[in-house]
Amino acid sequence: MSGASRDSGLRLLASDVADLEVISAAAQDALVRARDLKFDPRARRFTADVLRFKWEAAGAGGPYERVRAALAFDSVLAVKTRRLRRDEPEALADILSIKFDADAEPPGGVARIVLAGDGEIALTVECLDVTLADLGPSWPTQRKPDHEPA
């Protein structure tokens, strides 16, 4: 796992479940549009351009910030989606978490990007190889994501 300074933006790499938990926390409440999801089967790479909420910079009462970031998975064999509005390319989906279900014989398995509203992007992978990297400067936002207790 590696991280960059605040000036250069966040850059995280995950090759195991513990590292993926850190990426999941950093990506929580990131917004993504269906049009910004891409799978290149030849390169076996899935990417999502997201608008990441900067939890690491959020104080109790603000200020709050978002930043454009790239979430990428390598060694991807297949992609399946559930309850994702592919017919509405501008519709926003909210990332709640990223999980990994290992195969009976590691290192392969299914990486699951869990979305609000019971949506999911399931990536069948040969191994965990995930990157989350900020792509530019952050900007202020008035809204802090709110999670009501279940």
C-alpha cells in the first residue's frame, strides 16, 4: 500500500484484501456515471472515473472537498452489473464499498463495487490489482455524505 502527500493527491495500490479495505474507505461515497465506466477486455482492465469525497480532509464541520479520481482494476476477466442505469449515461451512482470474494483457489475471485440502491459491479479477476489515484485539484462542496443508521 502506498499513499502520496496531500499536495500531489492520493494514490493507493492494493494487491490484497487489507489494502483493498483502505481503497474502499477512500472511495466510499465517490460518485460515478455509467458513461465513465470502461472495460477493455484485451487489456483486461476496468476503469471508473469517479468524483471522490475527500474523507481524509473532511473536518467535523467542514470544509468538504471532492476530487476527480481514477479507480482501476487489472487482470479482469469479466464484468457484470446489477441495478446500474446503463440506459441513463449521466445518472450518478454512489459507491458504498469495495469488497473481494476469493475463489476456492486464490489469488482469483470477484471484486465487488457495491453501489447505493442495491447496485453492484462484479469484476471477475485473476488476482487483486487495484489502483485509486486522484487526477487533479480538489474543489469545495457544501454537502457531506450522510449515512443514516440501518
